[in-house]
Amino acid sequence: MDNLNLHNHISGQFNAELAHIRTQVMSMGGLVEQQLTDAITAMLNQDSQQALRVIDGDKEVNLLEVSIDEACVRIIARRQPAAGDLRLIMAIIKTTSELERIGDVADKICRTALESFTQQHRPLIVSLESLGRHAIQMLHDVLDAFARMDIEDAIRIYHEDQKIDREYESIVRELMTYMMEDPRTIPNVLTALFCARSIERIGDRCQNICEFIFYFVKGHDFRHINGDEIERRLSGNDFVDNNY
């Protein structure tokens, strides 16, 4: 995040505080990405030991979220930031919340690794691998875009969620076919469906982080606006108001 076009404050301590918070966010993002990667691996290998390690590691993610939130509140109280500084802090608070929820998804995926899948039913979870890897890549890319507050990359990543949605819908159809052909697979299919839905939600979380990047760069709230309208507004020059 050192490349961000932020104000050079009179107070060197203020600069240090902002830099420290940005570093903490990237550390949290890296931890969540690793948690998610390990969770997918644990699910595919049905590795209960690795799954338990990931579940236990969720505590560290939660602690980081609390620590970052407290640091942001202290900055707001002491420095009374405005304009881009305030938008940055708000984007950080919202982003850490999304990262914490993605960490919860890793926890849910690991619960799947603890389920009993016979060799016959393993294709049910193998079908989730591609979706999981795609979600991990999207998370990695959005963290990189957030580090640089790169709005062009954020726009590209925002549209990646459409691919994840299509892949998820394909998996749902595949799993429903398993269930109809063999009712004995229903418990395992329901577990796999729950896991697939959790992974699909990662794409939505990454989209939210993209919107926080838009907010920081453009000074406008892009939530609850469809993709075409977002692109139209991003291409315009009717904002930023640097006094906000």
C-alpha cells in the first residue's frame, strides 16, 4: 500500500499509524487466503487433522479483526481524519469485516472435511475443487488490488464473480443429479451443496471489497448498484469531492 496517493501528514506519527493499519490488513488478508487454501486441501483429502488446524486458526483471524477495528477507532478519535484518510479508514473497517467472514467460510469448508464420505461419494467433493481454487484466486487478486487501491484491477475482479456464479450453478445441477439417481447420497449431497454455497459467497465478499476500493478512489458509495451502472459511474468525472 505504499504506492497509495495519500496525504503526507505533518504528524509523522499519523503516517506511521496509517501504515501500520494497512500492514495489519494485508497480514489478515494473507492469513485468510492461507486458511482458505488449507481448508480446500483438507476437504479434498478428507484430512481431519488439517481441518482441525484451520478451524483453530480462525481465532487468530478474529483477533486481527478486533485489533484493526480498535486501531481505526483510535485514529478517528485522536486524528479526526477527513477526505481520503477517512475513506481509507472506513474501507479498511469494512474490508476486515469481509475478510473475517471469508475466514468463517474456511471454517465451514473444514466441517465438510470432517464428514464421512465413502470412496464412492468422493466425486461429490472433488467437483468443488475448481470452484474453490477460483475463489482463492479472486481473493488473492482483490487483496492485491486493495493494497494498491487499483480501480482498474478492481473493476476486472468485480466481474469475475459472474464466472464463480456460473460454476456454482453447474455444480448444483451436478449434485442434484447425484441425489436423484441415488437417494442414499442425499446426506452427502446436502453437505456438498452447503459447502458449495459457502464458497460461492466468497465471490460476493470479494465484490464487496472491490466496492470499497471504488469508494476510496472515487468518494462515492457503490453498494446496491448493478454492475453496468457501476461502470458508467466509474467512467464519469462527476466525483471525487476531496473535501469528503
